[in-house]
Amino acid sequence: MDILDIPLIPSDQAIESSVGDETVLLNLANGTYYGLDPVGTRIWALLKEDHTPREIVPLLVAEYEVETAVIENDLRRFLTDLQTHGIVVSG
């Protein structure tokens, strides 16, 4: 199944700290730190607002004026990485 079709939510083991326009995430269960750039921080904020990955795609396309296919591929990689590190889980 495509990760863009899976509702994802922040893990209850993930805590965050913002530094300027960037965010640092920590998985309390395994001690993994994960740094987010401004785009990653925006995606994180949208996930916390209960947007599904599919809903996030057109928002990012509009905000960053990037082709849909590019956003989808980048978002797939990013969300897979967050899921692998236990930062997001299926909701």
C-alpha cells in the first residue's frame, strides 16, 4: 500500500522542539533524534492538524509551486523515514 494512502499521526513517543523555522523531533522509545528543515516542519504541522498525506500533497503543491509528482515522491520518502524511526504511526 502507498504510504500516501495511510492516515498517519505523530507517535505518542515523539516529542518536538522548535528552533526558528526548524524542528527537532525525539523518539523517546529509542532515543533517535530527527531534524526537520522548514518544509519538513510544515509537513509535521499539517500531520498534527490531522491532515492525511493525500490532503497534504495539494497544499504543498500550492505553497511551494512544485509539480505534484515531485511532492508525492518527496513526501513518500519523508514519511517512510519518519515511520521507520517511529516518529509517525498509522492512525
